[in-house]
Amino acid sequence: MEKMIVSSSPHFNTKTTTAGIMLDVIIAMVPAMIASVILYGFRSAAIILTCVASCILSEYLSRKVMKRKQTVQDLSCVVTGILLALNLPVSISPVIAAFGGVIAIVVIKQMFGGIGQNFVNPALTARIILMNSFPAKMTAWTAPFDGTTTATPLGIVNEGTGAALPSYLDMFLGKTGGCLGETCALAVIIGGLYLIARKVISPVIPATYLATAAVFSLLLGRDPVMDLLSGGLLLGAFFMATDYTTSPIHTKGRIIFAVGCGVLTMLIREFGSLPEGVSYSIVIMNILVPLIERFVSPVPFGKVKTEKEGAK
């Protein structure tokens, strides 16, 4: 008699693999990487390659030391490396960039068990650590094309010097100071739409995040268009807030998560000491994901709600 194999759900099989999903994410980031090289020169490519190499090496060595199965081939470390690089200024030292890769992979990802086990976004958390460790280096912005020192649009607003802001078109095309992957809104949007078209991400989080940020920008008396086109808002909404591991599974949870990201981003931008709030807002909401999921998870079929559960 043939034995039946009993296993836990899910039971659906699919051709989708982790490596396939990560490859789509890498493809989606290509426009932003190309834009960064056009705007800031080949030093941008060097920073990206440094971060990717650091993440690959860190993942390989950490898995080897921990005597775990190698996961370099799933390309998640490559995605982390690219995302980290796109969140750094072009003037950053390659040594600091490589250090950020080690933090992202070893400390934030592998020490919590590897892919799928980290509770916060590795690239964003590494950026926050670098920001607090090397504040001067992480806020040294370079103007596109000519390489002179400049301020970001959010920096101009935060300082209140009265200096003229770049035009919407300049911000849309990336002709402003900022991190490698955040200045060219056009490139980020192209990549985000690719991920949605490929069904790698749901539009719920990006759309809710951006809409919330725009509404609160308006309520705070700011310029919503400027806020959407400047800083890392678009990059965060499409590429980091949608991370499978650190974002909610259910639609209601995704909406709550994205609204929280939008509100926190604008509150930090308006009242915080730093002009940008995307990294901090996403990481804070990452930490709250288990709590969000607890309250939005549907009751399993056949289970009777208790009085305590019904009062939620």
C-alpha cells in the first residue's frame, strides 16, 4: 500500500523561486542604477559594486562560519547590496559602504537566521547605523554632473534658508543632490511599475504610502509634489516598504502599515532634526508588523471566536 505524505500547508506548488523574485527586483533597480551613473559618474557604479561585493562575501562567509547551507545563489544578498548602495551618497568612502554591507548581512540578516527571519529591512537598518556612525560622510551631497557640494531639496526646506528649490522637472529627472537611487523619480517609478506588472509586489503599500504622505504634506502646509519627488520616498515605497519579510501579509495590514509609514515620514520631515524620515519610518513600522498582523489576521475556517477575540 502506497503511503501518503502529510505535511503542513501551503500545498500549492508554483514555479516562482526566491532567485526568480530577486532577479525581478534587480531588473527593476537597473533604471535607478543607470540614472545614478549618468548623474554622478562611474564612482556611482564603484559604490554599487562595492556594496554588492561586500554583501555577497559577508553572506558566504557568515553561512560558512555558522555551518549553514549556502544561500548566496538566491540573490537576496545582491538585492540588499544594491538597495544599500542606492541609499548612499556618491561621495561616501568605499570602506564605509563595505562596512554597511557587513552590517546589513551579518548583523541584521544572518544573526536572525537568514532570509525570511530578519524583522527589519537590512539595507535600511544598515543605512540608519551608518547615518548615526558617520553623519558628516552620510550627508555630504554632490550635485549631478559637476560634482560640486550641494544641498538636497529636503535639506533646503529643513534649513529654512529661503534658497530656491529645484523645479519639479529637475526633481523628476534627478538633477538634484541626494542618494544614488533616490534623486531620479522617473527611474524609480519605472522600476516600481515593472515590479507591479510582474506581480512581484502589490500596489497596495506603495499607493497607500504615497497617498498618505501627500495628504499629510498638504495638512502640514508643505508642498506635496516636492515631498513625493524628493528624498527616498518613492524608493522606499516601491522597493523597501514592500519587502516580503518585513511587511504584512494581509491587505488590511498592508494598508495600516503603509499609512503608518506615510504619517511617520511626514512627521519626521516636518518636526525632526533630520530632513528625511523614510528610513526611520519604515524600520519603525517593520517592528510593529507582528502586532499589526495579530489584529488583522482572519479567523481560520471552522474556528469559533472567543469573547476576547470578538472584542477586537
